[in-house]
Amino acid sequence: MIVTRFAPSPTGALHIGGARTALFSWLLAKHSGGKFLLRIEDTDRERSTEENTKQILDSLLWLGLDWVDKPIKQSMRYDVYNAQVERLLEEGKAYYCSCSPEEVEAMREEARAKGLKPKYNGKCRELGLGPAPHHVVRFKTPHTGKTVYEDMVKGTVAWDNSELDDMIIRRTDGWPTYNLAVVCDDHDQGVTHVLRGDDHVNNTPRQILLYEALGYELPKFGHVPMILGPDKKKLSKRHGARSVLEYELDGMLPEALINYLARLGWSCGDQEIFSIQELIEKFSTQHLNKSAAAFDPDKLLWLNSQHIKEASDDRLASLLAGQLAMLGIGGSDASCISYLKKIIPLYKPRAKTMKEMAEAAAFFVLPDRELKYDDKAVSKFLTEEIKPHLKTLAEKFEALETFDQPSLEAVVQAYLDETGLKFKVLAQPLRVALTGGTVSPGLFETMEVLGKDSTLARLHRALGMLRGE
RNA sequence: GUCCCCAUCGUCUAGCCUGGUCCAGGACACCGGCCUUUCACGCCGGCGACAGGGGUUCAAAUCCCCUUGGGGACGCCA
């Protein structure tokens, strides 16, 4: 069975790069009915926080990337790691080192000066030092040979072992370093496929060597390329490095973000729009791209609009309620929700985000008396010569028994036939009167949803404004 | 600097493994048109790329080499 994992370190919020690696790992597991695990890598005691951990879990949940079992935390496995470090020590595969950070830095400088790769020079390797408070433990990296592996996305990758130095596996504070902890955890959790960011490629040979030293079976490794900003530079706060939760606040649908992230670096022929289910069915590491991809906010927006069209009215109504609440409008009671549900179909084809929908549909929800009229629109369309027509129309609407689209349309059409006017002449004035602005869904559907009372109240209010009231 | 990786329209990508069907296909964005009651949606059309140079071959986007460009790593961070 395929077992994958996502192992964030809670030193910040989950951003889209991390979300995408999590997604790919999740898909890899789901595709084959395997398990997707979660692990919190919080051995950096200083920068890891509970808030970040919670935020990351919330983000994953919002995206729908659910995991099996309780997430393990590295901070709770001190003894486990140290048992392995002791074992390596006993087996002569690791040794104590007394070199200070300054000394090591000097060694690196020396190597750099010679045009070589900066490394620890192995000074304590054969000294047979014992434990002491200021001693770290280093791994005895083979000096010769090659470390080669088959990357799930990159293909064969190889290093000369001489490129590597004797890495620290236990710090002076007794905690293990990343590479050791990861190897122990992935082994103990039964992880079979490690899919992670490109920045970990260089850790892979070190980890492979540790796997071998510990006598563990190797998992498969895969490294997904980084996400770049729209400017092809490293992702910054400005474009996509925002947290996943911010996308929710902006009115993105989780499935849209998932769809976008999936297509960024992965493809399935020419298909652009995927449901979560389709992604699970069609995902394969075979089609993961090898090169870095730039984040394109426009395409995300387009995908979001596509997914909005597919989402149910019920769900969108409650999301809309949430967005309106953020704007300080409306309530979330049942009657309000059922009203919003009638609004949704009018905006499904035109909204790119739920936030945008809320802003555009606010006029529906605002009480008639609080509707704000756009000055420019009023002076341009609510003119003196249009007034009699709006007044007559209001009277005709009032007489209607069934206040729905066909009846409204019939009334207006009859009036047009009677007066010889073009609908164009009446449409914008009506729209301004009812919505306060010049942009809205179709007039008749808008009126039907507003209902007779609101429609008339707004028409009268607009008429009143004409008189300068 | 050293090592690792990458390179198709502005962007995401298909094609590359298993050379010919590719004077390179799709999508976003952009431009034009249609539809139209505003804004959208939708539909139709347009613009637009194999980084450069050498090979191999009857034939290269596809295979090989070099150059250039980009990214990553080189921590008692993960």
C-alpha cells in the first residue's frame, strides 16, 4: 500500500507551495487507495508555534486534504531519535565532534577559498571523542562511491559521496537534526513515497545514506518543482505567498484552488477543469512537470468562476452570507439564506469570487431605504423625461398579481408597444432605480428576486429623488 | 565558488521516453466579432513559442554534446 505524508514545520502559515506539495502527496495516496499522513516537524523549538500548527491543519481541512491517524509531532519523539543516534554511535557509523560553530565556519571558508564546496573537514572523525555537553554527533559519510536514486519526477539523480560532509545528526542540546528525524519518522510511519519540494533534493543523498546506515528500506523519493511569482521570481507576499486561508477570505472555492494548484506542474492532456474526484482518478507522478511554474492569479480567478458555476446554490448561499457578513451586511438566519439562494443563480455566471459576488449583490440585501445610489448614474439616467415612464411602469407593476419574470416582461413589452419606446431607453433608468447603479443581472430576474414590495419601494424612492426629495 | 536540477506562445501546459501524422495542439490573459437590457456568461476568430550553437539521422520540439539563461542546495533551519 502506498503511504505518503506531508510534513510541514509550523514556523509560518501554510502557503500555496506547501499546499501544492500536500495536494500531490494526498492525490498520490488517494489514487491508489493508500494512506496520507501528517507530521508536524517542530524540532526547531524557537520558531515553531501552536498557532501555526492549528492554522496549517485548518488550511488543509479547508482544502479537503484529510489525513489518516493523529498527526505525529517530532517534539514528542526525542527518545526515539536518540535511540537511533546511540545505535549509529555504537556501530561506529557516527562520532562525537567537539568543533565549535566558529571552527567549522573557518573550515568552510578555507574550502571556499580553494574553490571547493564548503564542508566540515572531518577533523574529529577518527578522534574517538566521547559524549560531552558541547559535543555534537556527526554521521560518518562515506568518502568514496556514489549515491544514486530514481526520482519520481526528475529521473535518475546522482552525487559523488565526496561532495557530502559529515553532517550533524544530534545537536549540542540533544535534539536531532532534520535529516535524522525525517528518516526515523518516515521509516517508523511506514512512508513508502516521499513527495516534497525541490529544495529537498540535496538532502536526499544524505537521507539515503542514513537509511542505509540504519538498515531501513528506502522509500521512493520525488521532488516537485517550486512555484514562482508571476514575475518568474521567487514567490513573495505580494503575489501568491499568502496563506491558504487568505484565499478563503477572498472568496475562493477550495476545489478551485485545488484545481489550480494541481494544474500548476501537473497535467492530464488538455484538460483544465477537474473535480476533486477526477484528480484522484487521473493523478499520476508520471505527468508531474520538472520545471518551476509561475503563479498566475488570473487563471486561478477563471477556474474559480468555473467552479462557482458547478457549485450548489445551497452552498454558495451560505458562503455568500459569510462574505456579506464580512461587509457588514445581512444576517445568517434561515429567511435570509433562502433569499440569498434566489440570488445565487443570477450571479453564478458572472462572479469570479464569492467576495466579488457579495459586493455586486449587496444591493439585493440592503434594506430599500439604505440602498445607496451612485450619483453619476442617477444624474445620467434618472432624468426628468424618463420620470413619467417610470411612474407609469410602477403603477403597472403594482397591478400585477404574479410578480415574476414573464409577467414583468409582458408588462414592459406592452408598454413599449404602446409608446413605441425602445427597451434600451428604459433599461438603465430602471436598473439605477432598483439597484442604485448601472451594473446588475437581467432586470426582470432582478425584479422577481427583489419582489414586488422592494421593487415598488425602490422605484418610488427613485421617483422621489427626481423631485429632489 | 562547488554540486544538483531545469529550459515549448506573456503565463499554465500537450507533444519529448517509443524521432516523421507538429510550418507545434489546448487553456488563461490580451485584441476583434457575434449575442445583448447594463455587466458578465457563452460562441466565433486573431495575436503568440520549440533559448542559441553544433552533431546523429533520409528526417529532431523530440536523441547526444556545448554555450547561455534560470532555479535550488551548500546551517547545531526545516
